[in-house]
Amino acid sequence: MPASRPKIAILSFSGLARDARVLRQVRCLAADYELHLLGYGALPADVLHGASLHVLPDPEAFVLRNLKAIPKLVLGRIAPRIGYEHWYWDRADFAAALTQLEAIKPDLILANDWDGLPAGARAAERTGARLVLDLHEYSPRQFDNRKAWMALIAPMIVDALRRYGPRVSRFMTVNATIAERYEREFGFRCAVVMNIPELGAAPEFRATAADRIRLIHHGAATRERKLEGMIEALALSDARYDLTFMLVDGNKPYVDELRTIAQRLAPGRVHFVPATTPKKIVETIAQYDVGIYVLPPVNSNSAAALPNKFFDFISAGLALCIGPTLEMARLTGRYQCGVVAGSFEPAEVGRVLRALSSTDIDAMKRASIAARATLSSEVELAKVRALVAEALD
């Protein structure tokens, strides 16, 4: 009788259908392990790749959740082991994750982000499982532009990392800047696994029309990302350009504001199209010419961002137009696949766009296609497989 495969539980307190990083973990590990996925929301069978899905209770509404949290977070400043532990384990979704992990009895738990750490660590202690932690961004400074968040949430995250971090066998995160900071401040030695999408049929080169250059931006409609700056930059470029937003429309008032700004500043040149699934993003955006993401450094994680969409643009064979965000600028320069504006100001971004010819953009598109050989999901997912194998060994 063949030996049973090791059992792995992937935990993520996220909407799984749009969590591209977690879905890549599933595709990466499903062939070699008995896989269990815990998170919010249903998934179709073809996305699960044979993994068992354990749907967690949805979190309470944002306002109610935070009203309940404030007294516990205040207490946590004085007595962390009382206030912060109550804050965490009183949440039905967090408590349910622990219960389900104990029932699964995995050989290894892959916890995503800091909020998966306490449940993952406690389950690991009770079941003897190994624990791998994917820290995604730099959690203790995620919203360091918000005073209330820094006063109440940040100390709780630091406490969780320090308290439960020693239980972790292996760590990973999304880029070198964040990895260096985790090692400097917490002693966590993180492997870097970049957010590169898997390619099916890789989009081929498409020549850019001289008189119509199509910009695309996709992602969350988050006010702190100041998406209106890209509309202002478009208005300050020339008539060759138009801009399409493919936004996850979770913030309708903000999207409505963007529509109003677009109509005022660049009538007829800004388009809004429905969001697609992570699996279809690359093939959907491949019809455009330039992927644009100008992300002002409103907080520490914005300043260190190296997001999914950056690699989506490259994988789709697009040229890139970005602001001087450290990690994105470094890779854009290395692969010569785009332009980096000298500042985040719309006037500077508009100037950069005006200076580009369709020939310039085509050269950048070809550079993106060449970069796909190195900036490959297979390279990154091999790191995940190696990390899991090391932790299990």
C-alpha cells in the first residue's frame, strides 16, 4: 500500500477567490501533498486542484468589529497577554481556524500574513505540525500613516510576531527590502518569493499604434493609493493616450469620484471596465500597451511595494510606467522594460509619457517578454516547494 502524502493546511484570512498569492500556493503544492485550504468564500473545483476547502466564518462588519476591538486593544497596551489574546480569540473566524486546523491534524501549516500566525502557531503546538509563515508585506508598519492604527493595532501585531514567531520553522515575504527589515527588527530570516503570476499561453508581442496608446491599471479601488493622480497625469500627457481602470469595486463612492475627476480632466479618455479573476488578468490586460502604477509612498508598505500587478504587466508583455518606488524601480531598470518617473507628481508622470514614442514602447514591450524567462512563477514557486520540504524534513 503506497505511503500517504504529507498533509498541509494553508491558512489565509482573506477572500480566497481574489488572493492570487494564496491560490499560487495551492497550485504549487497540490500535486505533492494532501492539501487543505482555509479562508473566506467559496472556490470552484478547478481552482482548488484537488485541495479540500474549509470555509471560515466571514468577519463581522468593519465598524462593529472595530468597536468591539477598541477596549481589548487599549487593555493590550497595559496587559498584552490579556487584551491582545482576547482580541484575537474572541473573533469567531480566528477561533474557527484553530478548531479546523486541530481537526485536520496537518503535518505542516502554511499561515499567510501576521493574523494567521497565532492560530497557526497554537495549532502547531497542539498537533506537532511544522509551521511556515508567509508574511506578505511589512505588517507592523502597514498603515503607519494612520495615528489610531499605529497606537492600537501596530503594538498588537508586534506582540503577536514576537510571541508566536519562535514557533515558525521557515519564513517568506515578497521582496528583499521587507525581508531585510524583518531580519533587522525581529530576527526572522525570510526567503523572498515574488508575486509573479503563472503563465498559460504567454501573450505575444503586439506593436503599439502611433496614434493610440492604451494605458491599463488594475487592482483595488483604495483611496490611499491616490489613483486620481494617474488621471491627472493622463490629462497632462497628450491625446495619443487613454487610460483604462479595471478596479475591484469595493469602494463605490471612491470609484464614483474617480469617474467624476476623469470626466472633468480627460473627457472620453478614461474607461472603467469590470474586474476579472486572478487567473484571467494577464490575458485580459495583454490587449493594452502600457501598465501604469504610480503609488505615492503614503506609508512604509507603499514605499516598499512590489505588487502582483507589476509582474502582471511584465507577464502580459506590456511596457511599464511607474513612480520611483524602490523595488519596482530597481527591477524596471534592471530589465529595461519601462520608464520610471522622477517623482510621483502627475506633472512629472505626464512629462514622461509625452516623451515616449511608440517605438520606445515597443522596445520596452520586447524587454518585458524577454524578462519573463527570469521573472518566472516557476522560479518563485520552486522556492515555496523547497521551503516546505525543508520545514517538513
